[in-house]
Amino acid sequence: MLKCVDALVGNTTGRGKGLGKGSSKRHRRVLRETIQGISKRSIRRLARCAGVIRISGLVYEKIRAVLKVFVGSLVLDAYMYTQLAHRKAITTRDVIHALKRQGGILYGFE
């Protein structure tokens, strides 16, 4: 009886098509680098804010590489400030100090 109700509601116990609990063979999770999560559209939006009109197709990978280095060093500096303050969580203030250390300014925060 319970299986019939579950089948009507949609809570079946079969493998299904989802990715959770050990994916089925047709629907495998594709492992990509997280830097690919920064889409062409978001890079184009950043470039438009900076005043760029046209972007070559080869530039996107270079921008992703530069962004990866920049964010990596920023997180490392923010982590250093967190460790010096004997805290476990990175705060906004840590990121602001890390940006100042690298020569950047973030307006609207202190």
C-alpha cells in the first residue's frame, strides 16, 4: 500500500534520473574546474563596467587565469588576517585589509 502511495506522489525508491545517492549511468556528474563557473557573460559584464567595447574569444581563458591568481592571493591574505586575530571565520574587515595590502580599494566599507 505504501509503495502505491509513493508512486502516486512521486517518491519512488528506484534509481531515477537524479545525480544524488550514486548517479545513474546515463546522467553522470561532469567534473569541471571551478574557474569555469565564471561565465563569458559575467566576464563581458565586468569588461563593460571597465569601458571595454569588444572582447576577443581568446581573452576569456586569460581573464579566468588572472582572476584565479588574484582571488587566490586575496583569500590567502584574508586568511592570514583571520589567523592573526585568532578567529576561524573570515570577516568583511579581513577582506578589506587584504585588498588594502594589495593596493586595491573597496568603497562602501569603512
